[in-house]
Amino acid sequence: MAKGERKRALRGRAGRMKGGRGSGRASPGQVRLWGRHAVEAALKNPDRQHRKLWATREGVASLDGELPEDFPVEYADVQDLARLVAKDAPHQGLVLECAALEDRFLDEVLDGDPARPIIVLDQVTDPHNVGAIMRSAVAFNAAALVTQDRHAPPEGGVIAKSASGALETLPWIRVVNLARAMEEMADAGYWRIGLTGHTETTFGDALPAGPVAIVLGAEGEGMRQNIETHCDALAKLPISNEIESLNVSNAAAIALYAVATRG
């Protein structure tokens, strides 16, 4: 059956769709994702419990793979879908409401492959940056992303779109106390390198042969002092003096590449 013909008959729109324009608000206990890569990855994730897919016919046809026959799909036009997502969000004809992912725990990662780095974010709150870091983390085979629970963006459509599917595969561990989590990493043998511009040591020189955790702070403020003191080393990326600093997601990608290609 052709992609454009494979889905169920139109289910009707029953008046105005729920969720005011630009709200992006999901039902209680649910998250709302949009964009082809984010939605497709969530649909393929067996750990997701899906509630409903709103879509254009073109959006459904763009998906890789078949939906189950009984999957709840409501066909809609582009303007209707815009009411279901954050303002001006590029939904690409697909909006999925599903349950949030189950919590993951640090000991699961520390018992895993020590060759895979851990990314630690100290109060990085921009969901676009966090999503982009997730994407790089998966690209360079990182083991997990660790953030503080209270000072990180919530799981949702903006992160999922920026992560381009990585939200579904990268363990995201949210902890109450980030410093304590870093102590657990040290106990497990991880060398904790904090990225900062206030040092002469380069990241390559600080990089060990064994397990590593890369620690990054928020743009502008950087790492908090307590988090810096929980690092085994502070290091900088050897960038030109013409540029003061890099975006935190770019810095994360470069550091992950350096870990992946170390001798």
C-alpha cells in the first residue's frame, strides 16, 4: 500500500481543536512533540506510551514505517496544527501527544560502558541548546546527559525538535543535587573535566585515557563555583582570540568529538 493511502479514514475535527494558538500545552501527564524526526523517533520508541497523533496527510506520508491500524490519528490542516504547538514551531504536519519518558538513574549509566562519556549540564536552561547537545551526544556515542532537575528545561516539543530524535535514545538523568551526582561519577572512576575559558589548560591536555565526564555551565554565567570545585580538571577549547566564546552546544559537540577521537 502506498504511503499516502495507508492510514485510516478522516476522523473529523469536531469544531475547534483543543489548545489555544501557540500554547503547545499537552494534557496532564503528557508531553507534546512535533516535527518529523522527533515524532518519528517517538513513534518508534517502545518505551513511549502514545495518546494521539494530529497530522496532515502529507505529514503522515513522510513517516518512515507504518502506524498500527488502531493508532489514534486525527487529520487536520496546517492552521489547526499550529494551534497545538508553541508559537511559530515548525511542526512539519505532525503533532504527537504521548506520556513523558520514564525516569532514568545515574547508577544505570555508571554500571555501563566506561568508554562512553557522560555530559553534565549545570543550569543550562535553553531547550534549543539542550536538544542540540543531546543530538551531538548521540552522534558521538555518549552514555547519558545529566542535569539538575530544577534548573533544566522540561521534556517537550522544543527539546525534541532540536534533538532531532536523540531525546528517544539518550538517557536523560535528572538529579536533585548535581554536585553529589558528580561525586558518584568520581567514585565510579570518571575524570570530570569542566569547560571554561578561565584557564590555560586545553581540553586535549586534560583528557585522560579512561572514563570522562564533560561538564558545561550556562552561557554567560558558566559553571557555578561549587560545580567547578567538583571537577578534577578545568580546561578550555583552543579557539581563536577573535571569538570570546562558543555557544554551549557547539562547545559540547567539539568536546565530544575530541573524546571520540582521542588516541
